[in-house]
Amino acid sequence: MTQRRNRLSPLLVILILAVTVASQSCGSDTNNNPTPVPSPQQPGASTVIVQIQSGASGKTTDAFGTYPLTIQRGQTVQWVNQDNISHTVTSTSGAKSFDSGVLPPGGQYSHQFNDAGTFDYACQIHPNMVGQIVVQ
Ligand SMILES: [Cu+2]
């Protein structure tokens, strides 16, 4: 009787181990797949600086430098107000996808463009100041 028990117990131990290992690997699978958190910037994406020109309130397509400005999807445009009065960077095409609000002299505003397309914008204080971003 004792001999039979001794022969059976190693098999029982192996079975218990197998079940334990299987349940552990199931648990670690869910732990290895956390909900992806959207990163503020895609890997390798860069920032393109746009300088709001001095005397921009009297300018049109040259108020924001290069017109149109062509960038790649995922890149961020950073506007820097180099003028001595306030301006805004406000999208005018389609749904207003970006709006800096009032940018005082030296003020900065950044927006990341994740979708391809042509995006027009203007200064709300001086609507003659227009810019265009082409995202490829
Ligand atoms: Cu302005």
C-alpha cells in the first residue's frame, strides 16, 4: 500500500506544477499587454520652427515665413512670435483644429500634425496674415 502511494505522488507533483506554470503564463500575458498610452510625439518626429515675422501685421502670405510650409506627418510646427505686437495662429480650413490664442511678443505655440492634408491658418487680430501647412 505504501509502495503504491510513493509511485503515484511524483506524477501528482508534475501535474500540479504543469497547472501552476500554465496559469502563471496566462497571467503574465495580460500583464505584458498594457493599454497603449498615446505618446505626445511619434518616434523620430521632429519640430519645424515658424517665425512670425517682424512687422507681420502689414504682411500677407509672408507673415509666417515660408508659404506654403511642407512638412511630414507626425511633425510638430512651433510658431515663435518674433514681432513686437501680439498675434494668433488660428486654423481657418475646415474644423478649427488648432488655435494658439493671443501670442504676445516672444510667445510660442506648438501643434503636431498627424494627418496628411492642407491646413490654412491666419491671425485673428490681423486676418491679412495668412499661412498654410501642407502635411505629406
Ligand atoms: Cu496678427
